[in-house]
Amino acid sequence: MVFSYNQLFAFTESVFLSIDCPAEDATQATEALLSADLRGIDSHGVARLIGYIRLWEAGRINATPRVGVVYETPSTAVVDGDGGLGLVVGPKAMAVALEKARLAGTGWVSVRNSNHFGIAGYHAMKALPHDMIGLAMTNASPLVAPTYSLDRLLGTNPIAVAIPAGEQPDFVLDMATTTAANGKLEIAQRKNLPIPAGWAQDAEGRSSTDAHAVKNGGALQPLGGETGSHKGYGLGAVVDIFSAVLSGANYGPWVPPFVAFLQPSANPVGQGLGHFFGAMRVDAFRPADEFKAHMDNWITTFRSANAVEGQQVLIPGDPEREMAKRRLLDGITLLDPVVKDLETVGKKFGVQL
Amino acid sequence: MVFSYNQLFAFTESVFLSIDCPAEDATQATEALLSADLRGIDSHGVARLIGYIRLWEAGRINATPRVGVVYETPSTAVVDGDGGLGLVVGPKAMAVALEKARLAGTGWVSVRNSNHFGIAGYHAMKALPHDMIGLAMTNASPLVAPTYSLDRLLGTNPIAVAIPAGEQPDFVLDMATTTAANGKLEIAQRKNLPIPAGWAQDAEGRSSTDAHAVKNGGALQPLGGETGSHKGYGLGAVVDIFSAVLSGANYGPWVPPFVAFLQPSANPVGQGLGHFFGAMRVDAFRPADEFKAHMDNWITTFRSANAVEGQQVLIPGDPEREMAKRRLLDGITLLDPVVKDLETVGKKFGVQL
């Protein structure tokens, strides 16, 4: 079924208002959540609304958090999310990073006591209108086995970097540190299709092409898969440490699960889950116009490279930007199970989809 | 042939003195270069000494550079390397980052007009004794094809992150953003062995198992190889932009080649090659003791995970640290062609190996 962006926005905002989010937070959470649907990262958008609601019902999301800076230096801060939606806590923490960068050149904010924040790219892109480079990372529920591990110790721990250009569209990298995002696995599960080698391992740690391998005691594999998963493991580890060991959130196997039917650890090592945000003023290095002119040259050089027959070299962010343009015009197609979930949520709060 | 660390140190230092490096710079360059041999990254150590010397002979390395800050804010700086050895420029720029971090919580330095700096990990680790997290990146001669590209537009562009622990050894990630470092390809070439799929592509952009593919018009492939090279491409791109577009160095296909027999571009877009360094004071986020105790817990948790039969989960930096211990005791084995190169260099300057 196809829905317009505005239709999904109105519905989602009403749902967040129904759980008593303040108006500003409901709007913010909706914009952050739906940025995933617009950009084609369907697994992280409205499909997860019911998941957030269930966590709220389980008392694991605070709809009226007092998000605040608990420690700071000229270029750093630790933000406590007070158990709020990551969709709300994230933008508030990123705003702190932007303000630090305005004054000190760069700003770096580690966040504890938060929840899942949607797509990392949304938060990193907040830097772009200010001629700043934005970075965003988050840890997440443990689904990934480090190289040689049978245990799941890391989340898909994404890294996003947004870099402003001039005439050209901005550069926006947004990537999980696994070979494939869990969302892609979920799609293969629903369609009952095999998955490529390097995505997942079975319970004995062997590479598997079974889309259900993770559910059956296996794990997602770090980026690099068959040939060098230690690099993806290393990157995912850095995201975990910057997001949680720096801030005092839970890390590794202690990160609270996103699904409400799994209980968080009875012996947490920190509070909630963690994020890490960065902002660098471009003109803290060289004049912004100069930088952006060179970014334009960088982008056009890469885009016009000789390419494999029938393909073109893309710039990170190209596919998502095109998708967002299209979906704003043509609407967003949701799978039947997602529509059903939204109707369940709507019924609960008397909100019409 | 086996050489002691001290023997190689004395030789290399004498060579750098012979090209008129100031004494302090010769010592620094030697320590940086040999850290690669100690840590088992043989491709980046003394094996490259002859390469640096040839660049100096070609007038492309300045042995007496005036390295200086050309622009700064409280948490950022741009450093001009004045065409010096990256082995000398890198540590000076990292020292600026550390001093910024001391005062502002974090320090971020982009460097232009430099040359190859050895292994990234060496520079990142400079932060550890100060209870800081260190980051180091550099761009490099174009050998890597972005996803779908036939052209080589990026270097192996490594990222290093060093994070201090307490009782446990420190966490040190040091990784090229390609599936495999070029050095591994060179070893397969010398031994005439095939390479795994995902390492390289041929001139038509097809994945190749021929170790000579890159030499014959092909390219190295970004991390992810067969299944998701767009992520390695994206990371390599970020390294290129942070190192060179921020600083005013050459980026992409304009990065000067390391080999003296290839000429740098006649129409450069910047000066020399670029690096990017970061330092974050741990106690700019939370007390260092607290952070390090949690790092110890992180490390022991990961290290003691259930593992695939006969294996153990490693912490980034484990293999290199063990190698360094062993090689300090047992010496460093050099391949015959490397010894020959060193003898050639020694003869040139009347220095005994």
C-alpha cells in the first residue's frame, strides 16, 4: 500500500502525541523516524513505530525526558538522555555538538541513557546547513559476532558522515559496520530467500546463506565478511566505545534489546544505550567557499570516472537522495505486515492511518 | 636475514642523517618507520626506506622542512608539512592535536604538503600516554577503484584509532579501507601466488585472483569486496576528504605517487599529500580511571567470548603488540630483496648495515 509522506507524518506525530510526548518532541521524533522511509532505509522507519510503542508500554522509554548536559569542556559534552526516545535525544545532543563547534571549531558529544535513534545519517546531516561536517554513531542491540566469536557482542553500530558541498549535492555516508544491515536480512526472511555469503554465520560460527541463521543462534558478520571481518569488527568496536564507554551507557552484550519481549540485562554496566555525535566547522580549517569548491571538484571527478559497463560511480548519499525525491512525490510503499502493525498502533490510541 | 631492532635503527637513522635530516628528525623518522617492522606490517617499514630516499633524490622530499600551523581555532589546526617526510611531519602535527586536546578537550589537525607517514597506528598511539584517544588517517597514492569504477581514484587510505585501557593492553585499530593492504598483494606477487576474491579487480573491473591484476591496469578493491565495497569506498573517501580537502592537499587521483619513477600531476589541486589527526582527552567525557576500568571490562568480555574451535576473539592491536614483543627479542627477518635495497642505500651514503 502507498502512503503520502504527509499522511504518514500526521499519523506518526499523533501516535507520539498519544504517548504524551511534548508537541515539539513528537514532531522531531516523527521527522527523524520518517527520514528513514524517505531515504529508502525501510527497516528503520515507520516499520519500527510499533517497536518504540511496545518499549514505551514496557516502561523502557520515557516520553517526557529531561535531556541535559552532565559534563562538558569547550569542545566536548556528555548528554544524559533520561531514557527518552533516541529520535528526540539524538537531535538535542547533536545541537550541543553544533553549538560547541560554533565556539571551539569542533564539538563532540557522547550520549548515555538513550534509546534507538533511527538512521545515523539523519543526525549527521544536521550539520550541513551550518557549513559543518557532521558525524553520528550509535551502538545497538547485540546481533553481531566479532571475528572468531560464537557470541553476539556488538550491534550493527552504524557510522554516518555528512560533508557539505557547493553546487553539487552533499556527501552523506551512512553505513552499518556489518556486511549487511539487519533490515536486509529481515527482507530475505520474509521472502524466504537465501542470503549471500559473508552476511551471517550459524550457531557454530560457520558462514551461512540461510536468512534465518541469526534467529537460530547465529549472528550477523562484521563488514568484510569472508575476507577480513576483523576490520568491520574493529569499526563496530570503536562505535561501541565512543558511544557507550565514553558516556557511561551500556556497551557490548549489555546494550538493551530493541524488542520489548527481551529483557535488558539485570546487571547493566551503564545507562540505556549510547550515541556519539561530532560537528566540525569547515571554516575551522579553511574558508568554507574554498572547501566547497574543492568538494564539488572531488564529487564531479569521482562521478565522471570510467565505469563498469552499464554502471556509474556514485557518491555516498546519491541513492538515498534520489529515493527521497521520488518518495516525496510518489509516496511511500509499505509492506502489508507493516500496515497491519500501524493499524494496531492506531487502534490503540484512536488514531486513523 | 635477521637483524636486531637496534641494528636497523642505527642504520636507518644514519641514512636519514646522511640526507641532512636534523638529528631530532632523523631519530623521529626512524622510530616511526621501524614501528611498522616491529608491529609486523613489513610493507611499511625499512622495506620502504629506499623509496623515501629516491623521492628525496628526485627533489620531492624536503629533509629540512619548516613544519608549521597555518590556521587554527581552539580545537582545530591546519599544518603545512613543507614537503617534509610524513614520518616527521606526522608526529609534529599529532603533537599539535594533543596540545589542543589538553586545552579544549579535543584537537583535530588536517595536514597538507606532506609525504607518506608510515603506519597510521604509530601516530594514533601517541595519544595513549596522555590518557587520550588518538586518531590518525592519511590519503595515499591512487591504487583503489571506487565501487563500479575502472579508474583508480583512492589510496588504501588507512584509519587508526588508539584507545587507552587500564590493566589491559590498549585497544589499537589500524586498518586500510581496502579489503587487503597493498603490501599483502606485493607478497603474493613475489611468491607468485593467487589472491582471494575481493582483493583486486582487473582492467575491465572484474574481480580477479591474479596478484598482478593491479599492475596490469586493474585496481585494489575497497573493504567489503564482493559484498558491499561501497562501504570501504565511502570510508576511504572520508579519509581522503578529511586529510586533503580540509587541509588543501592533493586528493583522489591527484595524490602524488610514492614511487619516484612516476611523476606527480602537472596540475595539482593542492600541496603534497594529506593526513588527519585527532586527539580526545578521555577525562573530557568522564574520569579517566572510570573510563579505563570500563575499557578493561570491555576487553576482557570480548576476549573471553565463546569462539570458533581452535580460535580466540582478539582485541584490535593484539597481534601487532605480540609481534613487537617477539621482534624486539628475536630480531626482525628481512627478505633478500629488502636487504639488497638497504645495502644499495648504505653504499650510497657510506653507511654499514
